[in-house]
Amino acid sequence: MSALPPRSIAIVLGTRPELVKLTELIRLLGPAAHVVHTGQHYDEELSGRFLTDLAIPEPTYLTGIGGHPRAVQISAALAQLDALFLAEPPLAVVVQGDTNAALAGALAANARSVPLVHVEAGLRSHDRNMPEEHNRVLIDRLADVLCAATPENRDNLLAEGVGPELVEVTGNTVVEAVHSRLPDADERSAHLAELGLTPDGYVLATVHRPENTDDPAALRAILTELAALAADVPVVLPLHPRTRARVEAAGLAALLGPLRVTRPLGYRDFLALARHAALLVSDSGGVQEEVTVLGRPLVVVRNSTERPEAMADFATLVAPGPELGRAARDGLALGPEGRARLAALPSPFGDGCASRRIVGLLTELVATATTGTAPYAAAA
């Protein structure tokens, strides 16, 4: 689809959600895409398998970033990106979301006066205790093109004084990611059978955010409620290595006993389980979006959310503790009719064409930058 020069668009990413959400954009850009992986999340078991599952071309890898504190990650990635952009200047840089990798990419683009495109701009939790909130606000102030996933995201940006000509509502790339990576019915059935699960007969849970895993009291509260829920319905918990380490350090391993703990899942395997779960319980931002495409109910275990669009029909926000158990039982009580109602609703995150729109915006941006014409303005 893209007529841009080879390796002219630097796609800076560093986490598994970014890999998922940028796969279709990378595919549409074809040879024009130069994927740069900062290594914020990198190990063969997790990111390595995601790269293979998603068929993403071999990235340029930065080094010495994963596992370090936030400031070290950003500064180390920024130094390496600056050197890379000097040696191989891109025509534009694309970052997605609110990770440390995205902020480093945005700062590096700004330092080298390279046009910056922010995919999933305008999310706001209004929670300054959330590191990602600071990242996303800073990136939005640096971006030349802000791709808002929803009209509400656009409104957030305009309320902060961002020029309307810089903002385009594109939809969220997660919609096409789910549609393209969801296994077919036979493959999903086989995956459930391997785990001894039946459709609509289990809960799928994920826990990984520092606000939950780094606080032993919060982690205990979540696992206690999941364990209690498992007395009535199987609870599947794909366990991130970092979360497992925190569970063991806090002496909470016994609470895993009632749960069906699995290794981390590839994206297709996760979607196969999510598609047929009677309920999901998660602290993930991406899962809040994915359930709106899959038509499943979700309990979000967090202090705040930057995705209020999901809360209208699909999700309930709760803090760790007894409220989680009550909300989970309410979600299970929806039954087949309630889940069918959710499945019939359109996702608030768009129509599955976001990546195509973003490629068009990139093409316009590069044409403007290289011809020296009037500043870029998004289509009305």
C-alpha cells in the first residue's frame, strides 16, 4: 500500500502491546517501515514469540534497557535512538501509546527535528500517580500528527490547547489486530480442549501492572478474590514472570493453588481464550479495548482508567479487594443473553481501518515535509 521510500518510517516500540497494535501498520508500510525495538519488554519467551506470532520483520534492537528504572530506560533509549537517527535519518517517526519506549522515540524525533506521529493520542486517566499519564501527555505535546482513537480522545486534546488541524480521529488499531489475529473456530476449540475448558465456562484473568504487583496488599487482595471465585468456576491465570516473582517474594504462592496457572500466552492463544471466557478480570489497558471487539464482559482492577469508552457497556472499574469479587459475580450473572447483547454492540474504538488511515496521514506528512509546502493539516 505504501509508496514511501524503504526504511523511511521509524516505528519505535518496546513492549508486547505495541507490537500487537502496530503490526497492521507495519504490514501496510511494507519496506518503508524500519522497526526499532528498545527492549523495554524483551525476552525470548515473551517478546520473541510475539515477533514470530505476528510475523513482524526483524527489528533493529537497542541494548541495556529492559529491567531498569523508568528514567534509565528513557535516557538509555534516547541516547541510542539519537545515534540511530543521526546515522539513518527517518522521514518520520511513529510511536504508539504511552510507554517509556514511546516517550524516548518522541524525544529523539523532536531532538532531530523529525516529524512525529503519535498513534493512540489523547488518552487521559487524569491520574498523576500513573507514570503512563505523564508519558502520554508529553508525547502529545511533541507530536506533529495526533491519531486519536475516539472522538473523546480528540476532545481531550482540544481541551488542552492542541491545534485541531493536528488531530485526526482514526480509530484504534487494536480493532484490526483482534480481527486479524483471532484464530478460527476450530483452532479456538482445540486450544480450549487442551486446557480442559468449555466455552463460557471459565474466567480469564491477567495481572501485571506495578500498582497491583508491587503492592503486596493489593496483590494479596486480587489473588484472594480470584481464588474464592475459583471455587465456583475455573479461573485461568497466564502468569507473567515478573508477577510470579512478586507473588513468591510476598509469600502468596498458596493463593495460586486454586487457579489454573499457565505460562504467558502468545497473542493468538490469548484471544482464543478471551473470545470464549464468561468473564475477564484484568488490569491491562489493551484488554479493555479487546473485550469491546470480542463482546465479552470485563472487570478492570485498577485505581483509574484512561479508556472510559469501555466502561459504558463492557467493563467495570474496581479496586483490589471484595469489590472485585462482587463485580466478577455480577459479570458472570449476565449469562448467555447478556453476553449476546455485548457481542452485538459495535466497539467504541472504531471500524478496523485505523492503520490504513494512519498510512495515509504519514504519506501526506512526508510529502509536506519533503516539498516544503504549507504545514500539515489533518483532513476535516
